[in-house]
Amino acid sequence: MKRQKQEENALTAVIYARYSSHNQREVSIEQQVEECREYAQQNNYDVVAVYADKHTSGRSDRRPEFQRMMRDAEKHRFQLVISYKSNRISRNMMHALQYEERLSRLGIRVCYAKEEYGDTAAGRFALRTMMNVNQFYSESMAEDIRRGMMDNAQKCMVNSALPYGYMKGPDGKFAINPDTAPVAQEIFRRVAANETYKDIALDLNARGIRNSLGNRWGKSSFKRMLTNEAYIGVYQFAEVRVENGVPPLITKEVFETVQNRVKNQRHAKGRHQADGDYLLTGKLFCGHCKRPMTGISGTAKSGSLYYYYVCQGRRLNDGCDKTNVRREWLHEQVASALQQQMLSDKAIAWMADQAVAYGKHLRETNPSKETEKQLSDVKRAINNIMKAIEQGIFTETTKGRLEELEQEQKALSTRLNRELRKLPDISREKIIYRLESCRDGDIKDPKYQKFLFDTFLNAVYLYDDKMHLDFNYTGDGSSATVPLATDPPLDDIETLSQSSFKLCAGPPIWEAIIYMASLFCYIP
């Protein structure tokens, strides 16, 4: 029974492991995990998950498993991160400190199976010193690698991914691949002859020919290939450029013809533009064909520059006739609808009630109650010993037991403070005040639009005369159909009734509402 009680009180922990070298054995990850599991067992931590990044550098935080762990941390799925050493979390000191601070704000502690620093000023100083050493080691190793690669470049040796049609020769230099070189030459000839990427890709796929990654060809498979000067014999790596350093596959005349073809093609510009962002990118879909709508720019006859959203189905001539829509107009339409749907008196009252209920649920399921009970028991035991001492009962056993209880009291107090920090302490009135302060923003203000889109909107399906909005929660009342008008619709939006809202399972919007109410709100 005592062991069962200890297991119930164990901190919920996860393990993060990483190694970067492709030459290391797979057992490297296994050894790290095993050491971390032993550490967890010795400290009575309950390991619920393992995140492992293989062949991934610690200099960058673009690691799939690491980012998945951070997302789970935001959902409060664990209380502790265990890693083999501090350099597993990151070799970049700035990243390491940022993520340590981010986890700390979530009430999550990071500890290392093979490095013990302690939660003191000296311990934290030692940890940051080790992080600095990790970054120095990483940067020094990177310099050595780059130095070696630059030496290779002077000899025109292969330093990076090979272009399609080439292979690495016995001497480490570029060599023509007899299997794929004819296909590369064919692609250049067909593009020079003004054949479309789409038709070339369809033909290559039908013949069972795959690209350099072993995947099917697509329209985006060609641009980088077609602009690579290696095909006319130019070796280039960093600032090293050597004419005739690569065996050429294409004549310079064909290559120049292809460059003009590539240059004259019209491509949609990305989300970021000189005049602002396409804030609905990734959330806007065509109501007719359900394909994404992306941002483009165009020039009117007057010379003015306009920004639009265009349906990918229409842009690809794939049977959709959805007309383009002006960016500013659509942003205002969607912002107006969200402002009225999600920031009405009824909606705000309902969201505040649900946020309070969610906070209550967190408090009821938080282990702090059990910790408080244990702390109370320890304090009672200490009080009893003190009474015995006052009555003249004082032995070595009494002294040892008192010291043991005082250490346990300190540990329980630390744990209780950590558990209580995770609990929201936001009143219903404060949540309502914060939300109400956000609803009078200017729907033409891009900052206010972004706030509304990021907080409440999941997707927009745009038709010619209406739009269908999916909100950031599920269940009844999680969507609405809103008419489109030239002026922002004020009276004809169907307002969701309070009874139509339902609390749903899964990561809810209430966490975001509680966080927003406690830390910030939009200020016009």
C-alpha cells in the first residue's frame, strides 16, 4: 500500500534523447533512454513518454520530436523533462536558455541523468556555464567541418546533395550517372521547347521515372534543377566557383534558353508582401472546390497595385470558376463576422463560464491537494516532536527524525509551489473584462484582424455570396454561415445562441482564453 501511494504521488516525467551523427550506432539513443529511466526510477518519477530525435543537430531547434515535446508541454501533459546531458536539449546556448525559461513558466523542470546542478544560484551558474561550453564545442566542430569542406571545394569534390543526373565518382568528384543523366537532358530539352512543367511531370510519372528522392515528379520539382549551373560544368560551393569543375550535361545555349523560360514564368508571391500579410493563408478555402486560396498581387490598368486571394483550382485551370477576391475587403468581412460572433455579450459570458469551469477542472485534478495533505501530515508530525522536546524528551533518534521531517517539509513545499503555479487564478469578471476590451477594435486594423483570426478562427470556406466559418472549438455551434456584402454586415449575421455552445474534449480554446485574460489582450 505504501509503495502504491508513492507511485500515485510520483511526478509525471518524459525523456528527451538526441544524437546528431549518422555514423553513431542506434544504441546511442537506447543508452540515453536507459540511463534516464534509471534516473527516473531512483527519484520516483513516472515516465509517460519518450521523445527521440535521430541524426539531428543540436545547433537548431528544428527537431520534430523536440517540437512535439514542447507542444505537449503547452498542454501540461507532464511535469518534468529528463535528458541524458544538457547538450542533448540544445548546443545553442540562447535556444537552451529560452526553452528552459519557457518550460519553467509552464511549471516544468528540466533535469539531467548525468549532470547534477541543483536548484541553487551556484547550480544554475554551473548549468549556464556548461551550456556555454556546449555551444563552444558545437561551433568549434562546425568550423572544423567547414574547413574540411572548403578544402574539398578547392578540389571540386562533392560536398553536398548531388544534382539529378550525377553521382559521386571513385575520386570523390562529380561523375555522370548513366541511368539518370539522359532524363535530366530530356527535361532541359522539353522545357526549352516550351513544354509545361505539368505535362513533363505527368509523362515522367507515367513512365515510372522518379526524382532524386525517389518520389513522383510535380510542377515544383524542376525550378531548382533548371537553374543549377552544374549542368553546364560550373562547380560552386559557398564562395568557391570553378568553371569546368563538373562534367557538363547541357550546352550553354540550351541552358540560356531554359533560364529565359523560367524567368518569364509567372509565380504566385508568398504570404509576406511589401504592403502587409495575407493573414488568412492556411485558413482560407474555396467554397466551390474546397482547395486552398492563396495570396497574389496584380497591377490594374491605372498602375495601382492590388492584393488578392485566388483559388488554386482556378489558378491551375482545374475546372473551378471561383472569382478572385480583394485581400483587404475579405479581411474586413471575416473580422467583422468574428467580432460579432465571438465577442457578443452572450458569447463572452459563455466563454467566461467555460474558462472558469476548465480552471476548476484543473484545480480538481491537480496533484496539489494530495501534496497539501502530505505537507499537513509532516507539519503535524513536526509539531508533535516539538511538544515532546518541550516536555524534556530529546534523544538522538528524536533529533534525526526531526531533521528528516524538516527536509521532507522543504521538499513538499517546493513541490506544492510548483504545482500551484500551474493553476489559473483568473476570476470570471476578469475574463469578461479582458474579452470585452477586445471587441471594440477596428476591423480594418491588421493587428486586430490577426488577433481575431489567430484566437477564434480555424477555417473559412468562401463562396460567391457567403462564407462558412469554422471556429477554434468543436461540437454544436462551432461554425456559422455568414452572408457577404460590400459593406461590413452588421445586422444580418446569424448570432449563435448561448445554448448552442458545448464544451468539447481535446485541446480546448479555454486554455488560450485563460492565458489571454491573465497576460494580455488586444488594445486598439
